Amino acid sequence: MSASSPPPRPSQVPPIDPTRDLGGTLHEVSNALTVVIGWVERARDEANQDSSRVPPALVRALEVAAARAAHARSIVRRAIQPDAASGAFAEPSAHVGLLVGDALTGLEPELGRAGVDAACDIDPKVETRGVDMAVTVLQILTNLLLNAIAMAPRGSRVTIEARPGVPGTVVLAVADEGPGVPLDRRGNLFRAGVTTRIGGAGIGLRHAAALARANGGSLSLAESDRGARFELVWPLRSSPTTPLPPPPPPPPPLSGHQLHTETPSSIMRAMPLAGTRILLVEDDDAVVDLLDTALTARGADVVSIRHRRELSAALATGPFDAALFDISPIQEDVKGAVALARDSGGPESQVRVVLISGSAAQMPDMPHDWVSAWVRKPFEVAEILEAIAPLSTRLFR
């Protein structure tokens, strides 16, 4: 458009394509991932409770699925960029050896389908050294390994290496025995739209290189006698570190028979939400199903609605101890919906309001004490339980 061209009239502005609306897509992905994480957690916990009857391969598959779902959750949360109300996003650190092992373990099914072997070569000098931004490193390694597997012929091998780089860095290399990168493509390999993989969009390598640069590292195509070899240079922590421990599993629900034979104090421990009423405002049926199952299994009485217009009628059914609001159904009037829930129990009301968001929407302007907690999608059920945990302290007194 030239400088003299008139601006387009409103009728000429094309409508938003929902398939290219990044914010909306992230919201839908976060919803879907929340559900995946929740049900994988539940299946893993049930398998661990009766591990003698569950095949070890299934237990391991659930553990890997849970770990990679948590990894995907971190990627989505980083993309959403939490605002000041939800706290800054901080990625954990991890050992080099653990990261390399996790990268290979997560892609075992892909290796098997492609008929490709994998080899791992980690220099002891860096195996137990720590790196920051572990989620980002794993994301880049996964991208490189997927590319290598796609390009490797059946019966060949993909190799991942870790060795010391220049002082203070580690070099993580992924190599395959495929055809390599043609000479005429090497100069612009890290630009969007350039790919050598069938079905590839040409985005992965560009994004991986950008992630590396943004965190003090670098990604490059290295010289190789056969196939392609990519090297990720990443800063090492100045002192050893250990990965963050996983959260403890929630207690299993008790059967009706057990409930009648237990004392009130033991019921409180196993059913921490017994006697509470929780209002859930969420427009995704799968998330509603997940939270309803998780909360009722812990003794709560859950009332769920999908739309803001149903709020008054739901609140009229009786006092609630907590209200879980997904931002989406109330986004036109977040402050008004929160105020309605807070005032529903009268002056002495102790409704604990928890806001849930799967988008980059800013928290509306309201008194800071109106909201007890803010949970980002994709979330683990444990995060919701933590947000409403103070409810259990008001029971069985």
C-alpha cells in the first residue's frame, strides 16, 4: 500500500480466521492439555496403587506420558506469558544427563515406528552438571531428535551427545545417518518456511534457534561425514543442581463402606473437601468433567455452570465455600461476576474465589483481596486443590 492509499473501510477488513488466531488457539490447547494431564495423573495414581497387577510397561508408559504432558504444559504457559497477578514463570533446572535421557525416553515410540536405533554418549565431565531453562532445552532437543528420526533410514542410528564446550557451556549434539542437508539450503536453514523433512512446516529449526539465542545459547549445523549433525551450545550452572521433585500424589478416594468405619479425623485426611460446596464456572465440558470427578472424589459437592447468565440461579441454590471461575465464560464482566459470588453469602461470607485462565488476558482491576488464587491452564488437579486448600481447615472443628 502506498503512502497516499486510503485506509481500508471496516467492511474491507477480513474477519479473524479462528484457525490462525494464536490467542484463541492457545486457549483451546490449554483446555485440551489440562484434560490430558488430569486423566493421565489419575491413571498413573491408580496404576501405582495396584502396581502388582499392572504391567510394568504400562506403569512406565504412564510415567513418561505424565512427564511429557507436564513439559507441554510448561511450553504453553511460557507462550501465554503469565501476567503480574499470576506470578512470573520460572523454568526448573536439571542435570544434563537427566535431560538427555528424558529426550530419548519420550521418543521411544517414534524410534520404534521408524525402525531407527538410538545411541547416547554423555561425557562424565558434564553428566551431573546443571543447566537452567530445562523445559526449553528439552523442547529444542525433542525438535532436533524428531527431525533426525524423520530423516534417518530404517535400520540406521540417531545419536545424541553431551560434551564440554568452551568454559561454562555444554554442547548437546544430535546426529543422524540420513542424506544430510543439501548445500544450497544450509545458508537459510534457520529461516521460517525452510524444511528438508516430508510434512515439515519449516518452523521447528527457526524457533529452536531463536529459543537458544534468547537464553544465552546457540544452535548450529555442524560439519559431519555422514547425515546431519546439529549442535546446541548451552550455559552450565556454576554449581551442581537437582531437578525439582514432583508433587506428592493426592490421597485416593475412599469407598462408601470405608467412610462409615473411619473416624472424622481420618475422613478429613482422605476426603479433605468433605462438607464443602464448590461452584465451578467453566465452558469446556471436558474440563468440567475432570474437575467434577476430582473434587467430588475428595468429598466436595460441586455445582457447575457454563455461562455467566446462569450465575445468579446457581448462587441462589445455597452458600458456597469456593467459586472456581474460568475467565472465558465471564470475560465480558469478570469483576461483576466475582463480586456477585463474593456477596452471595452475606457480610460474613468466606467464599474463596479462584480465577482460572488459559489465555494472556490481564486480570481485571479489582481489590486484591477479592481473589484468593489465580491458576493458569494447563493445570494439574493438584494446583486446584492447593488453591482451595484453606477450605479444609474450616472443617471438623
